[in-house]
Amino acid sequence: MKKLFIVLGILAIGFSLIGCKKEEPIIPVEDTTAPLLFGVTDFVVDLGDTSFNLMQGITAIDDIDGTITTSIVVTGDFDINVIGTYTITYTITDAAGNVTQLSRQIVVREKPSTDLYVVNGDFSEPLDGSWTHWAGEGGESTVTIVDGVLQYDIAAVGSQWWSNQFNQPNLKITQGKNYKIIFDAKADTPRGMVVKIENAAYVPYLEENVMLTSEWVTYEYEFFVTMDSITNGKLIFAGGTMTGRLEDANAITTIYLDNIRFDEVEVSEDYRRYRCYHFCW
């Protein structure tokens, strides 16, 4: 019996110690993670397209607050009825005060008359969002807009015809259509330039070796599309080496480009059959 009392006494002391144990305070975790913005990418919209919304495709998500898209604040001047390039800024703040801010350019353009079109072909707007430039494989070049004309400065021709490239990607090219590319060009010193329209596998729809002079010339080239329709075509103005393509055409100089556009041209049925017979893949 004595042992039983001892055991009960020990248990009582143990329970009392447990009951008196002070609970540790819960320290809240500070939220320092900024929310994420999605869909803030450059965009091209047709003049007067009232279906376009500045929030189209834009969302915001926070690790604590969840989806907070409705809290996005949009700033920047924008007029769908005036052609131009607009910078729009999106700002999102979560409940803890963490802020994320991103900007994009929206280009309002004249509605094209054909499905294959050039954005900013008259260089009245900045190059961002419409044109890209690349140099490699020994090529060196820069591109700038001066007084509404593209200046393409070639500092080194490189080892390939594509060692210097001035491009417009994401072109829609439709099978069975006949297009004409039109552009104005010249160079301080006569030199060659490759004009190519290709798909993602580098297969050409058009590839021309153009010998530029020191005077402005309007160039026009037609091409009939026999391959499958695509939406990721690329227009290239290449200022790399012209060795094996044109004679005396590798001058280190400045090329000038302006008024680049596509027209859709009707072709006769006989010509369509001839092209398909010789060139359909």
C-alpha cells in the first residue's frame, strides 16, 4: 500500500509540473515574398480594336494571399484610336506591403490589309517590340533609328552570311498565297545584303542576294507560298559575308532601310500550277 501512495504521489507531482509548464509564444512569420505578375509582355494591337483590354491575359498571384489580380494598378497613357507605342506599367501589392512592378510596350498600328505584315516598317516608333538584332560568328553590327530611317552599321562581316542580322519574327505566312516584299534601301558604300524569309527550320520562302548602291532604290520581290502555313516566320536583312554570293560585296559600311512592307498579289492559275509543280515539297 505504501508503494501505491508513493507512485500516486509521483504521478501527481508530474501532472502538476505539466500543468504549470509555460507555453512558448507563437512568433508570426514575416511575409517578405513579393507577389508575381504574369502576362506582362509586349503586344501589338490594331487601330480602333475596342475588344482589346489592358488587363487581357494579365494575372497576379501571391504565396500568402493567393490570386490578387483584381488589385493590380495599371498606369500609363493609352489610346486605341491613335497609332503609336505606349508604355504601360502594372503594379501589384500584397497584404504585407510587398510590391512588384512590371512594364510593357503596346504598339497600336494601322490595321494591315494582308495577313502577312511588317510592324513598324517605316521606323516611326522604337525598335523594341517589333524588330530584333543579332551579331555573332565574327560579325559586328549595331542598329539605330535616325530621322525615321533604320541605320544598320556593319563593323565586321563575320564568317557567315547571317553573321549580322536585322530581323522581324513571328510573321504569319499562309500557304497558297502570293506575296510581294517591298522596301527602300541604300548603303554608304555599295555592298551586298541577303533578304530572307524563313520558317523555324531555316527553310526559305524567299531568299535574295541584293547588291545595294549608294542611292535609294525601291526593291520588290514576289514569292508564292507552297509550304504549310505558319505563324512564326522570320524576315531577315543579313549583313554578313557575301563571299560566294556576290562579287565585291563585303564593304564595311552603313546600310539604310525604310518603308518595309508586304503586299498580297494575285497570281494566275497557270503560274500557281507551275510553281507548285517545280517547288511544292
